[in-house]
Amino acid sequence: MKNYFVNNSNVKNNRFKIIIVILFIAFMRGWIYSSVTPFWQAPDEPFHYEYIQEIGRSYERKPPSHDRPSTQTEIIHSMAKWDFWRYQNQAVPAPLPWGFADIPFFSTIQFLDRAPLYYYIFFPVFKLTASRHIEGRVYAIRLFNVIFGIVTIFLSYLIAKEIFPDNDLLSIGTPAFIAFLPMFSYISGSISSDNLLNLFFAIFIYLSIKILKSGLSVERIVALLFVIILSFMTKRSAIIEIPLSITLIILLLSGKEINARVKKKWLKYSGIIFLVFSFLSFLIWRSTEIKAKIRSALNVHLTLSEFKIKMLEFLSPSTAYYRTLWNFKTVFRSFWAHFGWMNIPLEWMDYYPAFFICLISLIGLIIFIVKIYSNNELLEGWQKRSLIFIIFAVFWVTAIAFFRSTVYEFVPLQGRYLFPAISAISLLFILGWQSFVPSRRNGVFLSLLILFLAGFDFVGMFMYLIPRFYLI
């Protein structure tokens, strides 16, 4: 590999120490966001907490139920106490609603029928804080979520280090970008199943890179399948891992040395796959709800008919342009900083510097790709396949989020929908900038990048988020 990809800076020996400092700062930032954000002012937080408390109060093996209003009533009274409706520019209902169904903003939203793993993880936290008031429980769960964000950031370091082991700019810059990204810290400091899915997806990417680099093994296949199962038990949007798994298989088969290993060990691995699918089949057989959804999905005529209606509606000239442009603006703003329930954006002028550095990174990434494919000596075959996999990770996450929000439902395409691929996005961002940064200036670039993100974060927190919640 040529020196273009090797960092000769003097920070190499201190790389891990720098990562520890970055993780500590990330934890402090998540803690600050969880502290300054009033209760219930993070996206969908009342519903996420409701599920956790329903599980905590179902110790007698009673399943969570929408017909049990005690939890919702407690949440609603806390929402009133913490000025939820005022922050939404709405009048406080009088009398207060009895349950979520009586709140127009919430009436169509239900989480108790969703994948339960995230909520069961917080059962011990809820039990330990059950004697405290509801705000104390919410705060404790928020802090626990920050840990998910920290582990995700550390995994982004491992991913960058795995693909480019001698490149300090990538192995330090990738986690640093995520650690100082305002919206990632904001979501990490809130109650959201997104945080656990982001973590599992980062593990999924890391294991996939390990397979592309070192080949298949029983341990890696079992670990990858286990992560996929956990992802589906966390959130339905884990469906992204299906096309990405297919992408991984195609990339594996495209490598001659790995293809030979696959042929030799196919019988052994097929047995493991058979056991996993048998386990999944058992879960499906036991779940009436899953069976009903499968029957609905297999009704191809109705599914294609609905898809055709949605696509024809979207493809009308005015609709496609308006929806795409509107959601492009929405996802860009909310990827960087768009707080509250998507009701505290920054002024457009404040996003321009972020757009500018993203544009430079995109140009640099194109230059980088052209360079490595015009010179076969710059990267090894597995590194090229790993880079392709990283690009497809971003593509599939973005494509599925775009289809759901822009074509199928037309709801705001929020930046947090892209966070499952945040490690891949961050790696590509730093990789693009590397085309313009000499290796001897890597330390300077990282310092400037962190200063920019810290300044952007300062603007978002002290000029928008805190004034909105505490000065209005």
C-alpha cells in the first residue's frame, strides 16, 4: 500500500488515548443534552417510556396493553408539568386528557406492538428507579441511552481502523465526527430505540468488514446472524440489513480467494444457517401477529396494487419534485441540528457552513474513488470491497428511509433515520476530506474539524435549544 493512505504523524502512538478522550467528551455531551432537554421534548419519548414502564409494571407476566391508561395518565400529567404543549405552540388541554388517544397529536401513534428488545433491556433500570418520581426514571433511562451512543462511536473507530489500519486521520476523525455531531448527541441523550439499533447496525458493519478482510468462519457467521436477529427484535427498520446482507454475499463471491473458501466450507455453514432459520421459523409460528403480517405481505396482488398507487402519486411531476426537495432539506437540517419534535430548527444561514464542508467532502470522495480505481496498488482487493460495502450501507439506509418518508407516507425524512449508517457516513466524510489534506497536516485538520463542530454545537445549543426551552 502506498504512503498516500499511511499517516506519518506523531499521534500514532497516542491513538487509543485520543479515542478515550473523544469517548469521554462524547459521554459528557450526551449527558449535557439529556440534562438541558426538558422531559418529553425528544422525538417519540412519551411512547418509548410508556413501553418501558408497561413492561416494568407487568412483572406478573401480563402483556403491555393499550387499554391500561395509568401509565399514559402519569406521562400526560408530567407533560403538562414540563410545559409540553407550550413548547409545541399549543394550549394546554383542560381538563388534561385521560390517555394518548385523546390527544390529536398522539392519537394515531402506538408503540406497544413494536419490537420489544430495547424496552426489555431497560427493565432493570426501571425496577431500580421505580420508587422515584417519573422524571427521575426518565432521566436515568436517558443516561443509560448515552452509553449506547458511546459504544456506537467506539465501533466506528474499530471499523475505520479495520479497513485502514495505518491511517490515523480516519481512525481518529471518524469517531470524532460522530462524537461532536449535535444531533447524534441529542438523540443519544434521549429515550429512543434508535440508539440500540444504531449500535447493532455498527456491529453488523464491523463484522461484515471482518468477513470481507479475513474470510468466513463459524464464529463470524454466528455472530452476524445473532446481530441480525437482535436488530429485528429492536426495530422494524432493521429490514435494511437484508439487502445489505445480500450485498455482502455478492462482494464475498466476487473475491476469488474468499469464493474458494465458501465452496469448501459450504456444508458446515449451511448447517448453521439451517439452525438459525429453524429458530426464526419457531418464533414466527409462535407469533400470531407475525404470521398475520407475513400473510399480508404474501398477498402479492394487494401489495403490488398499493405500491403502484403510491408510485403513481409520487411520480407526478409536481409531486416528485416538491417531495424530494422538501425532504432533502429536512433530512440535511435534522442530520446536523433540528431539535425538539422537529420544531426547533436553526436558521438556514447557520446550515451553510455544514453544507459547504459536506460538498467539499463529496468532491474529495469522488477524487479518492477515481484514484484508487486508476491505480490498483493503492488498495488491496478486500479493502476495495470493504469500501464498496460501506458505500452500499449508506445507500440502502438512505434509499429505504427515502422511500418510506417521501414515496410511501410523505412524512418528514429525519436525519436520525440515517444514523444506523452513521459510522459509514462519518468514514466517507473523513475519507473525502483526506484527498485535500496532506498527511503532515492531519492533526491540524482534526483540530479544525472539532473546532467547527464544537462551534456549530454551541450555536445550536445556546442560540436555539436553550433559549427555546428556558428563555421563551
